[in-house]
Amino acid sequence: MIPTVEFLQERFDHYNALCFEGTLPAIPIRLSNAQSFIGRLQYKPVRDWRRRIVRREDFVLRISTRFDLPQDEVEDTLIHEMIHYWIALRGVQDSSTHGKVFRAKMKEINEQHGRHLTISHRSTPEELDRDQRISKHWLCVSLLADGRTALTVCAQPCIRTIRRAFQHAGTIRSMSWYCSLDPWFNRFPRCRTPKLFPVDPAELQSHLTGAEELK
């Protein structure tokens, strides 16, 4: 299903009462066309003079409509972000983004309400293949010291920074750079920092056909 704002708001109220004892204030819900996330909670941190966060405000919950997901997965995504909202409102310092507090609440909801919440949504190949937008991709293909092949799709302003970092990385044996319009590369995030995504060399090579190798 492709959710609407009205559907998400109704489900927010339902799960707020069911899983959070109605303690979560109403929050703006926005639809997004993002491919890099299914759901995301955004807010503005307010800091004191020591740069410590003293409170969070201007909460917005964003749900991507890029993929046509089953209703249960849409609802699980919504509840996932509601846990983040619940933690942020309480001012709890968790051990990580999905730390002990988050995981304990997630386990409680799964066990008590028969949900199937996870830390992240893993898109199926069919979902990934639906994104057929044509856009220019700047690619770094790295041969790693352990024999694996890794791909980095770079944000154009960050190519030089990433290239310099890879040149000094002991884990990288060699690298090649390409420019491609193949929609297959839409499934990878556009990196602004050095990141390596291991890929199957044969599959990658099939999508480099027609790519321009950069010198």
C-alpha cells in the first residue's frame, strides 16, 4: 500500500493509545519520496551554553512512499519511529541510535501486541528494481585487500575527499572511477563520507557496461 497522511495519523493515534499509553503528543506527519529511508523522525535539538542538548523540539515524522509495502510493514515502520519519538521526548540518553532502551521497547511491543518491528527495513530486490530514475552516478569501484569488491556511489562535491581517504586506506588494494546513468545504482546511498559497500563483481560488471571510466 501507499500510505496517506490521514491513514498514518489515524494509525499514530491508535498505536499511541495501544503501545505508549497515549503519552505521545500529536506530531506533524509528512510524506516523502526518499529512497534512503522508509521512516524517519526529525527534530531540532536545543543546546545550552556548553553545547549539551537540553531539549528537543519541532518534531516531524516522515514516511517514504517510494515503495509499495504491505500495510503491516507500513504500520511497523510508523511504530518504529514512534519509539524514537518516545525516547526523545523523555530525554533518555540511549546507548546508540537503536540502543538498549530502543530495543527493550521494541521487544515489549512485539511480544505484547504481536508486531514484527525490526531495527531496519530491508528492501526486496523487486522493490529496489522499481526505481528506474535516470540520474548521473559517480562511482568508485574498490578491490579490497581481502579480495572482495566494494562500491561507493559518491556525492559529486565529495569525490575528492573520498578519493584521498581511499588512497590512504590500507584495506583498499586498488580503485577505479566511473560515471554511469544506470538506474541500478539508485539503490545505493550517495556518500558524503568514505563508505564501502561489498558487491558481487559479476553483477556490478554487468551494470558498468556503457559507463564512462574516469582517469
